Amino acid sequence: MAIFKDFHDKKYDIIIPNCYWKIENDNGIRGGKTKLNIRLNCFKTKEVADTNKNKFCDFDFSFVPNITGSTDNFIVQAYNFVKTLPEFSGATNA
């Protein structure tokens, strides 16, 4: 799972449309049942992301996972949560 969202490069003031954002492969999820720290990496395409090279940037956030009953797993919860943040308004599932 991942999401699509434009990337705004503030240094050059350009927008790269429809980038592929995914949770970092190694250490992209840290924490426990009271708080998870997540790191998303931004890539131009899924194909580039699959190589884990040439990322544009990363974005860190935290949330409290739901661990009761038959909820989505914490990875799905992380993507659903980040889409609620203003920075990721309009993001769609990849």
C-alpha cells in the first residue's frame, strides 16, 4: 500500500504531480500500542520507489493505533491517518 500526492519542492518552488509516497522499508514504523512514529518517503513513481533510491523527501508523523477488535492493520491505519493531515489533503490510495 502507498498513496499518491503532489510534492511541492519549496527550495525550487515547483510542484511534481502525483508522486508515490510509501512507508520507509527499514525503520519506517517505530513504536508500540500507545504511539507509532511513521516515516513516509516520496518518490516520482512506484517503479522508482521499488528501487528505494532517488527519493525526493521524507515526512515524519505520529499517531495512536487502534488495537481493538477487528480493525485495519497498523499500516493501513497509518496511511488513513496521514490522509487526514492538511499536508496530505487530497491524497489517494495507490
